[in-house]
Amino acid sequence: MLKQSVVLTTLAVILVSVAATAQSSARSGYRVVDVKKFVAQNQISTSNPNQVAVKLFADTDEAEGRKSENVEVKYPTRDTAVVVMTKEGLADDSVAAIRRRVEMQRSQNKWRFVWVGEQNKCARGKVSQVWTNKLCP
């Protein structure tokens, strides 16, 4: 019984370590955004990941000429959610596309924002048409 407990504990530690590494690498290409400012700027008043996705998708920015919009909600674990919103073909002479990654965690049956990141595809310059964490010129 003790052996089984040690094995299960070791597996749990390995899984947590793997999840942390995957999360870190998924964040690496993004520019960090202040969570409180993000929530305020997007007027997010809900903490449900699916409702956050709807709020991000239903923004009031000009949509004319936009090539595509995509919002994806994934649940890597029962208590974590990742919302990724991508908009391409923006009516901006500097930024061609934007991607936002919102990570949420559930604790005591309530979702909270833990991290927000942003990427751009520039319309011009050396990094045009590639996702970057840099601001566009």
C-alpha cells in the first residue's frame, strides 16, 4: 500500500511538472498583458471561460474587410481553461492580425484570470506576417 502511494505521488508530481512546462512554453511567444487592465479594457464582468470567449469575439471594433476571427476555449485540466482569440485582416496599417491568450483557473468553484498575453502580425516591416510579441512599427 505504501509503495502504491509513493508511485501515485511521484506520478502526480511528474504530471504537474509537465503541465507547468507546457504552459510556460505556450506563453513564451506572447507579450504579457496586465490582467486587471485587460479585464477593464474589454469590460469583462464574467468569470466563466465560455462567456469570456463570447465577450472577446463580440467586440465593437470595425469588422469590415476582416479575413477571419476565431475563438477557441480549451480545458487542459478540469480546473484550468485557456481562451485564444485570433483576428486577422484588421483595418489597421500597422497591425495585420492580433492573437490574445487568456489563462484561467478554477478555485472553490469560481474561475479567475491568471495570465493574459498578446501577439501581433505586423502589416509591414521585417516581422510582417509572422506572429511576434513585439509591437508593430
